[in-house]
Amino acid sequence: MSEKRRQILVARFDKNSAEEIMIHLCEWKGQQYVDIRTWYKPGPGEDKGLHPSTKGIRFSAELLPDLRSAIDAAISAVENGPGIEIVQDGAQGAGEKGS
């Protein structure tokens, strides 16, 4: 018998006229996860309602404080001016600890 997966909608907002971003708190096998995903409105002839896309991320709820810090840094960067630094793959972003 498969274990039930629980999911609670925490927030949702429009991405554009055809898509929404939804944030769910999920529980699976006793662990809590956060799922942030783009949901899309189907085209003509498809099922009604919104459908989850592959555009999203699911991660352990334990990482929420790290996500909050990253979002705060992004908001600060947007509010403080136009300078955007291009970072190469594998390079550390602002606020990351060096090794």
C-alpha cells in the first residue's frame, strides 16, 4: 500500500495571463517539503483547471531559512540599483561562504 502524500496550498499569484505560481507545503514519508511551481491553464480541448508544469523546485522545509535569506538578498539587490554581476557556473554568489 502506498503512503498518502499531503499537500497544503500556502500561496499563489499570477505569473502572467496563462500561468500561476503556487507554493505548497507537502508531507511525504514523514518529511516536510516545500514545492514552488508554475501551474498553467490548459489549451482548448484539454481538461479544465490548472496543471502543474515541470518548471519548479521541491526541497526540504528545513531549507526555508536559507531561501528567505536568498530572497531577501535578491530584493535588496533589485532595490539598490541596476548593477547586476554575471556569475559563472560554480562561482559563489553574494553571501555564500568560501571554502
